[in-house]
Amino acid sequence: MLSVMDDTGCSSDGSDSLLVLVSPVPTFQGTEAPELACLGVTAQLTGAYQSHPLPSQQANSLTPMPIQDLVGVPQSSTISVFGTPAGAVIADPSELGDICINMEHSFMGDLVVQLTCPNGQTAVLHQQGGGATNLGLANDFGPELGICWTYCFNAAPDHGTWAGSAFGGPDPNVTNGTNGFYTLLPGAYTSITPLDQLVGCPVEGDWTLTFTDLWGADDGYLCSWSLGPFVPDSAFISLSPIYSLPIWSGTNVVNDPDGVGVATVLLDQVGPTQLTLSVTNDFGCSFDSLLTVQVIDEFIAHAGPDLDLCEGPGLLNGEVTGPIAELACTYELILIEAFGDGWNGGAHVDVLINGDTVATYTVPPGTLSLSYPIPVLYGQVLAIHYQAGTIWNVENRIQLLDASGAVLYNSSNGPSTGILWEGTIICPTVNSGPFFSWSPTLGLSDPTSLDPSIFSSTGGWYILSAEVPGPAGCISTDSVWVQPPTSQPFALEWDPAAGTLCASASNLDEYVWWVNGVIHDTTSTSCLSAPFPPGLWSVIHYPSDTCVAYSDTVLICPELSIIVDGYLLRTIPDLGTYAWTYNGDPLANSTAPHAVYFEGSGTYTVTVTTTYGCAVTATLEVTVGIGETTPVAPTLALYPNPNDGRFTVVAEGLKEAVVQVEVIDLSGRTVHQWSAPAANGRLRTDLALDLAPGTYLLRLRSGDGLSVTRLVVR
């Protein structure tokens, strides 16, 4: 609005409001191009964007205001709403959206809170009542700001009035606050006078929130408040822009006229190729997203010389030449300081690649967390060495993330000096399958190795493939002829009742037994007795004057069982892949050798598929709680759930002044534990834990009572 004033003090009434259209910045989540591709590949491009509408129909006041202990003196905060045509009015209370107040105040019984719209109509939100119940985490005994909580009013509230929801009210919705006082929980509440009182209010203009303190000795703070979003109807102007179709640009790019954001690109130059996705809206604003494809030159697989197996197991000698060894990605090192005064006493981290120190990092004062990128190449050996500080080392913590964001290492507070983590780099471009592979796999000690051992009675062509799995389109193959032994194989017989594994040729001087491509034992007799490691078994004879003799192969599968371990069901680990079900339905997080039986009584089944071809199943009927005498457990709840590691724990019925709280992951490992004080049989504590996304158990022990609930971190 424009107003003009001359030097005599006369002013105009002001022009009509001028609406300025400001474009939001879109995001490009879902825009995809391959990070890595081989020379000559035609790659598929997918473009996507998300237009984020402006909060045009929501008004906010972010200016904090103290609510002073001024008995009977109104204290007001005003929001100016604009962006709607003149004459637009509230026709129904639902069109107000939410009236949200972020505040703290001790003793809500002091207050009258009311909202006044631009033409003077008023709705009373709170009229004293509620007694000593606080709003937010109020600072009762000083002028300092407490912690503001958000309380809303709308046409469909979840709770009654503030007074009715206070401690001692007919429907209390409170928790333990500061200094032993109850505090009203955040939520949507009912106003004292109906919000119908605001029907007919102009939308555009000044909306005023007024607090009046009618008793002495208490104060508070208004951190912020908001109105809306107002429900749009034909009287409102849409401030969301309209976008054109996304278009790709770059060398050799062809946009698909029938596909939204779809294009192809011929990658004919080695090195980085830059591609751009652009969109333009009707506000005249253009935005783009730049992606880079790393194009690598051809590489060649060599399967090695032909091999004759007459003299015994041989060794395939494969190799790969070319730039495939230069695949690059970036790991992330995160250094955390609990207090904010930096890592003291010389604490630092050394980053080693292939044994050489390439960088040294620490945390300076005034910082709680720092993230450092670590550029790496596929196949390099990365090590993280930590030098502990001479003072306050307990405040220090370290995390390492791989190129896909997965947590590889997460230390506890105060790690010791030494190598904290060491491993071989696997970049995401080669993480979805074998980098090298031989086919067929029969008789090979490791079909994903360049130089596996081979023992085979059939021989034939063996093909080596070197590839970057996924959309990169990089693959090279070569083959080698393996000459089989000339003698015929003999039989191998497994008798599970007798527990014996015997070769049909019983007159040989020495037998070498193999399981899953690895030598198990050498004997002078033709039989082995149980127990046997499960897997693919074979036996070989190496005579001094003739060609080696091979048996056929026998598959021995593991015997599977399920045991109950606390809140977990466990089976034999390290057998292969695991799948758990409950009454026939898959369990969440069911691919580990253990599962949580929170679902209750019923039939739990685990199926294990081994790498050598077995598929075995075990079943257990679980009965929870029948016939058990269990101490009375305290009630336990947490909110919000799911969360990002920040949540509130509330427990009642506690028998001890100090309770033990643990966070346990689904492997049964305790990742956090602490003691917490309880007052009058109650506990309320706010937590901020650094937890990886996933499902955990929160366990609280008070005396002989034990309560457990699920904690989900996203």
C-alpha cells in the first residue's frame, strides 16, 4: 500500500494494496541421470520437479513479546494479512485454518486470551481457569525465557478448553513440567466463545492477539503465533505459479515429446558430461538442476590361459585392464563435540588411504558438529585413526558414512586412540552386484574373484565378466577353456541316519575332502563321520601316476531351530539370507538371524536360503504371558513416534526414585543406557539421541517392574 504525505503534514488515504507475486524455488527430487557410464552408451534421463507453494494464505508473527505481570493491562501482538481481494470475508469458522500460539506462561489461571479480527469482532480463546497449570515449560522464578510450546484453536479441535484440559479439569491433557508443576500438552483446543464469532470478519487487515493478566506474581512469553492457512475459495487469489514442462539440455540430448521430463543422451566423450534440467513458470522465473555424468573409457577383461585339471585343482588367472579401476565416490566423516568448546587436548582424526595419511581433522571451539567429505576410489583401503584428547575426551564422538549415506561406523562418546574403522571402498555404482564374476560357478572357490581355485570333473568354457552393475552399461567378457581330468568320477554317498559321508571308491590311498570349494580334511579312509559343516561336499584323489579322480557333489543342509532369548527369537547365524513370518505374514526387519516377537502369541517361522542351494525352515509356537507371574510393570509411552531421535519419555507407576532406561537395537545390542530420577512415581524426560534410522526397543526398569515399547527413528 502506498501513502503520500506533503511537508504540511497532509497525507493521502493510501492506494489499494499491491500484490507482489514472488516465485518459490522448486526442488528437483526424482531428477535422475547415471553418475557413471561407459563410452558410447545411450543413457536414459528422468526429470522431475516439485513446486512448493508460498504460504500465501497463512500469516505469521515471528516477533517475540514478553507477557509481563501487568495486572489488568492488555498486551497485544498484531498480524497484518494481505494478498486477498478487497471484500473477502470469513464465511465459516473452518476457513480460519489454525490459530496457533507458541508461548510459555506460569499459572494459566491468570490469563484472558482473545483474538480480534480487522473489523473488531472478537473470540475469547481462554478465560482464566486451569489454576496452577503452566503453558509450555515456564520459568517460574526468573525473568529468563522458558521453552515455548504450541497451542492451537480451530473448528475441529482434538481437546476441550484449556481450563477443561488442565490438571484437575474434567479431561486433563497435561504432563510434568518445570519446578513440579503440571504443563498443558501441545495440541488443538476449544475456544471459550465459538469461532463462529469471527464469521463475517474481513480476511485482509490487522488481526490482534491480546493477553490480559488478571492476577499478580506470574509472567510468560509469546514466542510467535500464526493464522491459517486460510481455506481458499473463489474470493482468494492463487499465488502458486504454473510451470512449463521440464526440458533437458546438453550435448547429444534428445527430449521425448511424449514423456514429461524424459530424454536420452549419447555419451561419446570420455570425462565429465554436464546435463541440465530446466523449468520456467508463468511468473517469468526459470530454474535448473545440473547433473554430471562421469564417462569412462573402455576396459577389457582377460580370462587367462587355458587350464588342464589332470594334475589336480588349478587356478584361473583373470585380469582387467583399463580405467575401470578409477571409479570414484565420496565417503563422509562426521566429528561431533557434545559441549561446544571444541576437541581439547590434541584430539584429532587421521584419514588413511592405502596406508598413507591424506588428511587430519579436528573440531574447533564453538562447533558441535562438522562434516568432512572423503573422496575415494573403488577398491582402495580406507582407515580412520583417532588420537584421543588428553582432557574432555568423553565429549568427542565420530561417525563414518559410505557414499550411499549408510552408517559404517558410529563410536560411543570418548573413543580410545587407534584405528577405529578399516575397510575396502565400495562405490554405489558397483554396490548392486559382483564387480567380477565367473560363469559357470561349478567347482570355483570364489566366483567373484579374479583368480579363484577350480576343481572340476567336467571342465569346459569358463567366462569372466567385468562390469559396473546398474545403468552405467559397462561390461567386458572373455573366456578360458578348462580341460577336465580323463578319469571318470566316483560316487559320494550321504547317509543321514548313520551320519556318514562315504566315497564309493574305497580302495584309494588318500582322500581330500572339500566343502563349498574349501579343503575340509585329508583322510586315508573313504568315509567321514558327522558332524559335518553344511554345504556342497566333494572328495578328490591325487594318485602319483595317473590323472586326478573326482567324486560327484552332495548337498548337506543345516538343521535349523529357533530359541527364545528375552524379547528376541534367534536361529543359527551366518547361514545365508533369512526371512521371518508371524502366522504366515512377513515380519518387519525380518532379514536378520533374529526377530522380535512383540506381535504376541502365534506361529513364528524362519526360512534360511544358503549360498550353496539349501532352503530350510524352522517353526516355533510362542505363547506370551500364559502361566507367568510377572511383576506389575510401569506404564511407558513416548512421543512423537516415529521421530528423528528427539522424543519425550513418560512413565507412571514407578516404584523407585531412580529408574534404568535402555535403547536396544534389534540385534539385542544396547546402544544407549542411563539412569533417570523419578518423582512421585512419575518420569518425564526429553531426549535427543543420535540414532541411525530403524526400529529399536525402549526398555524401562523400576524395581522388579519392566516395561518395553517400540521406538522408530526415521
